Amino acid sequence: MKRLGLYVSGGMLLMLSLLFLIAAFWPIPPDSPPVGLPDGMPGATGALRRPFPPMPIPSDNPQTPEKAELGRLLFYDPILSGDNRRSCATCHHPDLGFTDGKGRSIGADGQPMRRGAPTLWNVGYLRRLFWDGRASSLEEAARMSLTDPREMAEQPDRLVQELRAIPEYRERFDRAFGGRDGSAVTMENIAKAIAAFERTLVSRNSPFDRFAAGNVTALTPSQRRGLNLFRSGRTRCFECHTLPLFGSSDFRVIGVPDLPGTPADRGRGEITGSPRDERAFKVPTLRNIALTAPYMHNGVFTTLEEVIDFYRDGGGRGRGVDLPNLDAKIHPFRLSAEEREDLVAFLYALTDESGLPPVPEAVPSGLPVVSRMENPARALAARYNIGAQSAVEPSRAPQTWVVHPGESIQAVLDRTGPGDTVLIEPGVYHEALVVETENLTLRGISRDGQRPVLDGRGVLGDGVIATRDGFTVENLIVRNYTNNGIVVPGARGIVIRDVVTENTGAYGVYPVGSEDILIERVVATGAWDTGIYIGQSRNGVIRDSEAYGNVSGIEVENSVGITVENNYAHDNAAGVLVFVLPNLESKVGSRNRIAGNRIVRNNGPNFAKPGAIVGNVPSGTGILIMAADETEVTGNEIRDNASVGIAVVGLYQVFPKGTVFDVGAIPERNWIHDNILSNNGFNPDPKVRAAGLPGADLLWDASGWDNLWWEPGARAFPPLLPGPDWPWPLRRAYWRSLQLLVRLLG
């Protein structure tokens, strides 16, 4: 009997050892691989003078003039369709911005299809093709269109036979692809040739591009006002239609109404099956948008004015299409009739057909080529685009300007040149400023304890928008704006110093898509999102600043290499947020450092606008790391936060289980150590309780096995947190045991 007991004990020990080895060494699936900051540069918006990215060209289809010319002939040749009556140009007509001018394209059977043909201008830069992104390359998209019975309805073998029967095509294929006696005429090479031609359709010399290159007169005053609206926090157009393409390969849910009598179009949701993608569609380019009416995937809007009204009214919600996954950036905003016309004028400034290839007079099959068409938008574009074609401001030595009370700051800014300094005398100025000069310094003068105040009186949108590199703003009070205090989209070398923002809408200071940022000695209060923010950016410092009375005091979002040090975040709903969120141009957030800050009493109300992600943050949060990687949190004083001192969680705390993300959803390799933690978690917010979590100094939702803590004496949940002295097999095994426990508890 004793021997039996030994056998049983030995067997159980062996089983437990095996279970430990499995838990420790069984491979862990990697988190979703992030795409990264595009081009190794900041992601969200890009500066005005943003270079086009390298065009992705498949290694098995290098670009050659012979392929592109062959593809041009094939593009216009009806022989590619099953009935030899339709060419690619039938639905992608060169005179209609490479669309067909119809909201719903006409199929091979003569019936309207579900969607319209998207433009092909700059299509070579896209990672996903079609409105729903079902193709990942131009070659794949060409094959799909040729063989789809609703589009070209062609049979591959039949098409190859037809082309091989034409001597000129045999010769051109063999020359382009290295064949002999027509052997290069294959379906694969047909698609490659068409793709090579489509990669030549580049539009990058519009009036906007000339303005961005330094020709300040390339845009009319109306177009410049429209550009400023486009890049403002009020409209937020620039956050989806990102520079330089003014579009992206991302998919957004904006609530476009279905046409009467047509079934609901699920969009990207049909491809991925993810609830997040239901009714999501690819963000189209706005380059040559004036030539491509009607608009949206189904042509529901006839004019650009109708499109702007749709967004002004809050997207789908304003039209009775209230979707649970509507993009948080879609919200109603004020827009006067003049401002709407300015936006339209700016969109016409994105027109450029200088790269339009000639339409062949004839194609090798001898079949008729599409006829040229009149497009009234071309005449309208000519009337809108009356700025100078090539003038560039002559260089001169930097100057200093002084603005006195009663004078217009903007009038002076419009006269500045690179390197200038604008000094503002104390006083109250009711203006919304736009800075379009490189290396400009905007500085308030202090006198008798007073400094200048920018006051939006609760009606103006953004206090300051700076759109050029090297912008410095110092010694101002910015208050009572409806959108944001200071916005810097897509610039390098930013300094925001000795600034106070009060009640400035969503953000106090808001550099986004930028690089090399210094924010210091800033005081921010009253923001319904975040007081001091850096988003989708690289290399920045927030230091010696104070944030209070906001929803979030300080936020670092989808950024790399940001240091937050020696700040005082108090009496917000949350002190410091370090987030990685989906559906943004930047897909990563890592190597950030939160050090030496005082983060206390962040127990204020969460008064975020409906739909804002920050609205999900529990009141009483000290520091919240969500899905970010390689964040170091050290040397901070974190106390008296009612819900939690430091929390490390994944995206599933905010998004439904099963959501498919375009970013890594799990926080990884974060390192929390040597902080002063006291009296946190004493009265957790209902959001925390609803998640089944207690209040604590340290809270972890068991996302990411390789996060580390070293906080002796802190009150933690779970009570045991992996430390640097844990060997990695033990950390993995412990993480797996927590995962199992979470599943068992539901």
C-alpha cells in the first residue's frame, strides 16, 4: 500500500512537471504584427511638404516601360471582356478621373452593380484594392476584375487564345516578359501588364502641391481657408485622408446611407467577418476628387457640397444610420456657408491631370477604343485654381514682428517668412491663428505680470494651427475654443513652452503625426479629452507641466520614443494614458518612458463626448497602459487615485471579444518599477467593478506574459505580479495559469 502511494505521488508529480513544461515552453502566438509608422516617419497626417512614399512594386513584376505600354493598350482594348465590348476604361474612364461617372457601375449583364468604380489615380500606392479591400495587389485586382462574371466576364483560356492570335500582342508580350512566339501571353502576364500601367497613374502636381513646396500664391485665399478647415480639429478631415495621398488603405465606418431599394452593403465586413468591419469601406483618395462625381461607394451624393453636409451633420447618425461601430472621428460640427465653399475650393486645389497618359487612337485587336468625354468639373477646376503656377517667395533674412492690442495677429503671420519671430504684446485677441511659415516663433511678451490671451469666446474652433516644421510657441494663454488649443499636425521640430490652455475643447496642446517635440512648462485644464497630448508621433518630451481638470491629463497615443517626466497630473479623471488604438495611420506604440511625475487625486468626472475612446477610461485612474509595448514607468509618485494607481491592460477591456484589430492588442515588455504608490484603489469606478476587477495600486488584466513589475509592498491584482527575478519559463507558466483562470471564471 505504501508503495502504491509512492507511485501515485510520483505520477502526480510527473504530471504536474509535464504540465509546467507545457505551460512554460509551448509556443505563445505572437501579437498581431504592427505595420509600423509609415516610412519610418510619423504617421497621422504628414507635414504639408510630405514626400510620396516609395511605390510598392512586387519583386516578380519589376516596372519597365515595355510592360507599362503593353498594359496601356490592354487597358483600352475591349478584347479583355467576354463579349469584346467592354474595356477597363469603360468603368475607369480617363476623362472622369478614371471612374465611370456613375454611382453604381454597369455590369456585364447591363444591370447596375452594388458599387461604383473607384478612381485609379495613385492606386499604385495602396495596400488594399476595391472598396472592401478584397485584393492585396494591383495584379490580383486585375485578375479578379477580368474574370468576375459581373464585371468583364472573361474566360482566361479564351482570352489567352485571342491575344496570341494577334501578332502585335505576341511581339509585345514576348518583349515585355521575355517569351518567344507568343509564349509570354499568359493570364498572369496580362494582369502584370495592366498593373504596370496603373502604377504610372500618378497625380502629384496640383495647386496644393505647389503651395506645399513654397509657392504661397498657388492657392487662393478661399483655398487656403479651406485647407485650414480640412486640417482643423473641427472637421478632422486630415486624420483619415492623410497626406500626401489624401487617402489610405484603411477602412472606416462613417454610416453612408444605402440607396433606396437596395440591401445593406456590409463592405469590409463581408471580407473579414469582423463586427468591427461591418459597413466599413476603404478611405478613398481626394486627389482629383472634383473629377470623380458622384461620391461614396454607391454614389449616394452627387456633389462635394452634399458630402461636406453629410460629415457636418455627423455622418450616418445625422441621416438615421446609427451604427454601433461608427468611427469616433465622425461627429457633427458647425460650418457656415462660406466655410463650406472654402472646403470645396480646397478640394478643387487637389486636381492634377498632368500625368494623364494619352488614350491610344487604336489598339492591336482593332476593336473600338472608348470615346473621349466632356467633364464639366475640368472647367470648374480651372475657375477655382487661379493661383500662381510657379512663383516662390524669395529668400530673405529672418525678421521680428510685433503685434499690439487691436491689431490682427493673423495679418502679421500672413506676411512672415522662414525664421521670423512674431512677438505679441499683452492683451486679449479674439482670433483663430494659422501658421504656414517654416521655423517661425510665436511668442507672447510679458509686461506688468500680464501676457497675451487668445480667447475664442466659445465660438472659434482651434486657437492655433501650425502646419510647418520648426514651429515654436511660447508664453501665451489660450482659452475658450471649441475644438483644440494648439494643434500641430505633421511637423518636425516643435516647441510648445510656457503656455496655458483653458477650456479648449478636446485637447489643450495637440501635436499629431509629428517628430522631435518639446512640450514644457505647459498648464492645461478643461479639455474634454486630454490636456497635453502627443499622438502618432516619434521622439518627444513632455516635462515640467501641469494638467488638471481634464478627462485625461496627459496622453501618449500610438507613438514611439516619448518621455513624460517631472509633470504634475492631478484632479483629472485619469492622470496619464499610454495607448495603442486601432484604425489610425500609426500602428505602433513603444519605447515610451513615464518618469518622475506626481500623479495624484485623479478622481474627477469623465466628461468625454459620446463615442470618444477616452470616455471608457474609469475615473480614479493614475496611469493606464493599454496595448502599448516597452513602456517604462519609474520614479513616479502615484497616490490617492480612487480606482487604480497603474493599470496594464489589452484592447479587449474596451472592445468586444473577437474584434479583429489592425494593431497589436496586447501590452508587451512593459517595465513598472521603483514608484511611490499609496492609497490607490480605495473606491473603484463602476467601470472597474463591472470588469470584475478590484481597486489596487497595481492592476493587470493578464494580457502579455512578458510585462514586469518591481514594486515591493504595493497592493496588486492579481496579488502576485512577475518580477525581473522570475525566469522566463516561470513567467510563461504563471501567465498561462492566469489565462486558464480567466477562462474558467468567464
